[in-house]
Amino acid sequence: MTNGEWRMAKGERNDEKGFAIRHSPFAIRHSLKYAPPVQSVLARLGLTTREQRAWVWYDWANSAYFTTVVTAVFPSFYSAYASADVEPALATARFSLITTLGVLITAVAAPVLGAVADIGASRKRFLLVFMLIGSSATLLMPLIGQGDWRLASMLFVIGNIGVSTSLVFYDGLLPSIARDEEMDKVSSAGYAFGYIGGGLLLVVNLAWILQPAAFGFPDTVTATKASFAAAGVWWMLFSIPLFRRVPEPPRKLDPDERPGSTVAGAFIRLGHTFRDIRRYRHAFLLFVAMLIYQDGIQTIIRLASVFGTEIGIGQTAQIGAFVMVQFLGVPFAVLFGALGARIGTKRAIFISLAVYALASVLGYFMTSAAHFFLLAALIATVQGGSQALSRALFARLIPENKSSEFFGFYAVSERFATALGPLVFAASVALTGSSRSAILAVLLFFVAGAYVLSKVNVEEGIRAVRGERIA
């Protein structure tokens, strides 16, 4: 008996995308009632299949790199230790340069690599390669010596390219493991897993760094380097469920495509995508909207600590606020997934942008650590939800056989947001002489992004994609 026949014998049928579904709500409740407790909880979060449960573990895995390396630990390590013999201003400039370099490389390569993966049915293989590249660079970070800014720069750039590019193929798997009506909850559950995984390891790493002797480390530097190694191991280890359980989507060609060179076919397909952009008009509008409002989101995430330091918020308070965001973001990411399913993904994103706009206004008046914690809590309510729902909505508006290619463009929006938002912030400071005025300037990103989002017709976009005939 084949797997499909066995599932039919259990009372299941397959929808048009091949997902197994039960005949009745009673069957679903019955299956949840007798499922193992953990699986029952995950099912209630929207993770109803083993493929979906395996998929979200990669959010858990790679978030350790973002929390420990990108945000909380490596930037100060780079400035104070790897650039010990360099003027602080020069160290900051170099760090900005290497961040931008990683952004540009990913932005240029992601759409091409995504198209190659789609044509060759090799999303998981590309994901594996870039996961290993990024995590290996992280594992090598303990080799950085004092004043060795060159090695530190190289490993940071490689790590950033690895994690950012791997997400192209990870996100590209979403349409193959979730139906349209499931994507909000599955994507939001992934962000919730990311918050938990990244937050747990960050707490451990900060404990090592703040109290090295208590954990057997001779000094803070050794504990800091150990935190990088832990992030690399964590990333590798918790990626395993995805590679074991999530199947590689089959190769699907457009009607006018013929089997041939994968690389040449990728460039041809990219040309067709640009030529036929009107067919994906609403996906393109969403891409533009995300490009705009992600600028605001990334600016707040990356410059909150800089602005906090400027107005006198201590490092301990900032670390505490950051850890709070990690864990407070978990329930709200899940709630936003449920909200998107109830009122519509687009409306839920509008709500998140309104909260971000409010946070920008409140940031203008911030003067104390209490205000900083209040602002961090406000951002935590929407940070994961806004990004998870954007990912889910974009996945609905793109053709499944080109998902990695389109998520390559999605990565472009996130990567350029990393660079453009802070640039606008810096320009506002230069023009006005005040960081407070620059905080208000960030408000424009949310207003403009919401306006473009209002032009997206979700139903029409979905109909356009479903109307495509794939050979």
C-alpha cells in the first residue's frame, strides 16, 4: 500500500496542492485529542503536519546567529577587541562597511540563486550549503585575536551572506508545506520559534559573558568567543529537522520552458519574470510596500540601542530590554498569526504599521530607562507579527514554482532596508542636528509603506497566480 493509499484509508483526502486534509472537524478534534501533548500544542499554533513542525525549527536555529552575532554580542566585540588598536570612529565605519558589503552581495546574488534552485529542484541543497557556510564562519570566530579586525570582518561578512541567503530557500519552501489559509499561522509560528530559540541561547551567552568565572571561563573574552561557537553549533544542530522531514518540492517548468542548463535557464526565467511583471502586479506592489516599511522596522531595530545610549540609557537596561523583546515577542507573533487568519493578513499588517508609527512618535519624547522599556514592549507586540504576516502574504501572491526566485527579491527588500533606513536616519541627524528629529523621520516609512500596501488587491493577486498553467 502506498503512502497516499494509506492516508486515504485513514479517511483523508488531498486538496489541489496535495496536502492531506481530514473529512470533518470531528476528525481534526479526534486527532488532536489523542496526539502526543507537544504535537497537540503545536497543532493549535497552526503546525498541523510534521513538515510544518520541522520547517519552523530553522527559524529557531538561525535566530541564534541574529541575536548573538548580529545584534547583541559581536558588534561591541568587533569594536573593543578585534579593533583594539583602531580609533573608535574608524572601527564603527569599518563595521558599517562590512555590514553593507554583506547586504549588497546577498541582494545581487539572491534572485539568481533562487531561480537556479527553483529550476533545479534544489532548494534544500542550496539551503544546506549556505547554512554550512554561515555556521562554519560563526564557529571560526573564536580564532579572532585582539586587533585582528581583518579576520573578524571576513568572518562576519561570510556569516551574514550565509544566513541571509539561506533564508531565501527556507522561505521558498513555505508554499510547499502550507496551504493559503495556513500560511499566516505557520509563518507566525516560525517567528515565535525564532524568538524562543534566539532568546534562550542569548540568555545563556550573556550569563557566560557577565559571570565568566561562574561557568569555568578564565575571562570575559573567552566567554564571548565561546558564545560565537555556541551560536554556530546551535544553528547547525537545530537545522537537522528541516533536512530530515521537509521534502524537496518537485521541479515545475513554465509552459514555454524546456529542460536544459540550470544556470542559463535561471537568467532566462528572471528575464521572463521582469517581462511579465504585470502578471504579478500585486506581488510587485507588496514588494515595494515591504521595501518601504521594512526600512522603518530595520532602522528601529538597529538604531534603538544607539539612540538609547545617546540619551543616557545604560547597557544593562538595554540588554534587559532586548531580552524582554525576545520573549514578549513569542505570544504576540502567534496572536498576529491568528489575527491575520481572522480579519485578513493585510488588515493585520496595517495594525502593526500603526503601532510602529506610534512607537516612532513616542520615541521622540523618550527620556528615561522606563520609557525605553515601554517602547521596547510596544515594538515587541508587532515586530515578529509584521514580518511573519508579510512573508505569508508574499508567499500567497507568487507562483509556487518560482517561490525561491521571488523570495530572492524579498530578500532584496530586507537587505536594502538594512542599509537605506539607517542612511536616512543619519541624513536626518545631519540636517537637523538632532536624533529626536531623525526618529520622527522614520515615521514616514510606515506612512508611505501603508499607502502602497493599500493598493495591493490580495484576492486579485491570488487569482492571477492560481490562473497560471504549470507544466
